[in-house]
Amino acid sequence: MKNIVILGSTGSIGRSALDVISKFPDRFRVIGLTAGRNIPLLTEQIRQFQPRIVAVSDEDAYKNLKDALLHIRPPEFPIPEVSCGTDGISSVAAMPDADTVISAIVGSAGLLPTIAAIKAGKTVALANKETLVMAGDIVMSEVKKHGASLLPVDSEHSAIFQCIRGYEACSIKKIILTASGGPFAGKTIEELENVSPENALKHPNWNMGRKITIDSATLMNKGLEVIEAHYLFGIAQEKIDVLIHPQSIVHSIVEFNDGSYIAQLSKPDMKGPIAYALSFPERLDNVMETIDWERLSGLTFQKPDSRTFPCLSLAYTALQTGGTMPAVLNASNEIAVAAFLDGIIGFNRIPVIIKKVMDSHKLQPADNIGVILEADRWAREDTLKEINK
């Protein structure tokens, strides 16, 4: 029986993880949950899974959760210990008897709790790509120092992880991350000038949160995954390629020195990589719907359109520049995407604003978390200034 902690239990990945766990009650026990402000859903999760400790993002969410739990009469389940803020969430991440911590908080808010889990020597099922984007060198050093394990949950990185098992790094020539292209695959930059947030949120294949869905539409999500893959697998950026694959069946491809390729295929369902990270090195039964090969019309691939979707190139630039630039890229993107979702800026303005912020950043070595968090803070402020111009 594995004890599981989920950071970000009310988000898309967290909900899928709990769905997997609920199907295998003899293998997994939830002992800790953290969430943002979706208190009704969190209360239901507490009711079903009965964790010992729960943490939420801030004081308002804390008061709302305590109130929701207080008004359950008679108690239908053991009332967990409740805390709040980054410290509270980090304490849940480092629970002594946790075996696996699923890091599924969206954005930079997941950095410090994930590091807390790593410092506690946990097996971390990593869905929060921003942890490695912002502080890849530091995080990987802490993993080695504390004997922790990182198991990828992103479908692309899980695919690579599965493909390279048993092979020496020197035999790998290239890794290829696939991208669906989102709702705007094949569109021109001119056609995207006046698209609405509602249009951008209509992903053809995946059911994801709002921020990640917009990142998929701009290809920034794939850019962040390039940076994540660099640190996670120790692969030079010139050996990491991206292909648009609208069917979302091939989740990534590894090219070997002898000209052979290994790919991982499945239907687009995050429960697959989540289950693999939870049960590794085993595989659980009947996690996903199987592919009907006879009805599959075809698998197509093409290069990304860097003119229409420049966010991918910005991510490669940030990785090549190094230092605090990836953290600046990530922070600026978070603010720009929020502004687009709020109807403040247009879709095509997102990469323009990010580039301006990156161009004005005074690069620093990313040799400690304080410097990275300061770069994150600066980028958010500078992005807001660009938006308000």
C-alpha cells in the first residue's frame, strides 16, 4: 500500500489522479491533499478519500474550508488537520509517511512545495513543469543530494521515460516531443488576430485547465516541455525537437544513433502517465481505453509554424540563454495568459509582450532559489507594465 500526497488535487491532473487511485483502493491510500480555492470540490475529495492533512492556498480559502468542515453534522468522515499558504502546502508535500507526492499545482506556485518534497527524499510524480523550467539545475542537484526520485507525469515526458528505459544516454541521438497544435493548428498569424479566449479554450483532444490550454494554443506549453526535458533527461537542447501531431496518439519519439526509433502511443488520456508514475515500475490494469487500430485514419506530423506561434522559439532562446531567463519566460507567460483570459490583450500579443520582457531582463546566474524568485517577481511586474502601456 502506497501513501499518496497530491499537490493541486482540484485541478485537472489532481482529479485524474484521484480517479486512478479510487480504482485501486488496495494499492493506494491518500494521506494528504492541497488545493487552491475550489473548496466545494476539495470538501468532496476529503469526504471520499479522508486524508489526514489538507492545505489550501491562502487565509480566505482556509476559513472557507474550516467553515465547510465545521458545518458537517454529524461528522461523516474524520476531519483532517488544515493549514494554508506556501508553508502549509510544503508541509503536506514533506509528510514523513508519504511514499509518492504528485506535484500537480499549476504554475510557479508549485516550485517551493515540490522542492520540499524532494528535500524530504520523496518519489515525486512531476506534473508541474515550471519546477524544472524555473530552477532545473537546483532541482536536479537536490534530487541527487536527498536521494529523491522524479517520475514524469506530462504525457510527453512519460513517453520518453518509457522509451529510453534500458538504453544508455550515449545511444540517444534525439528526442522528439509531439504537440497537438491545439485549437489553432494550421491557422495563420493573421487569422488569430481577433480570436477570443473561448475559441482558444476549445482544445480538440485534451481536457486541461484554462492556463495550460492557452499554453497549448500558443505552443508555449511545448516550449516549457523542451526546457523540462533538457533537465529531466540531461539532453542538450539541440537534441530536442518538436513536431505537430494533431491526432495526439504518438506522445513522443526517441531517435537512436543507429537510425531506429522508439515511440510511445496511447489515446490522449492523462490517467495513463499518472498511473504509470504511481505504480512504476509496474503497470496497472485497464487504466485507459485501447486504440481501435482498424478505425484509426492516420498519423500525421509536421514542423511547428514559428511565425504564427513564436512562443516555442522564445522557450528555446530562454533555455540557451540560461540563468534566470527561463524563470522570466515562465512568469511573463503566466501574467500574459491571465491578461488574455481576462480579455485585456489579444492572443497575438502574448508572445510580443513576453519577448519585450525577456529583452529587458538583466540576466543573473540561477544559483539559488532567492535569485530565481526575485527574477520571477520582476518579470511579473514588468509584464504588467507592458500590458498597461
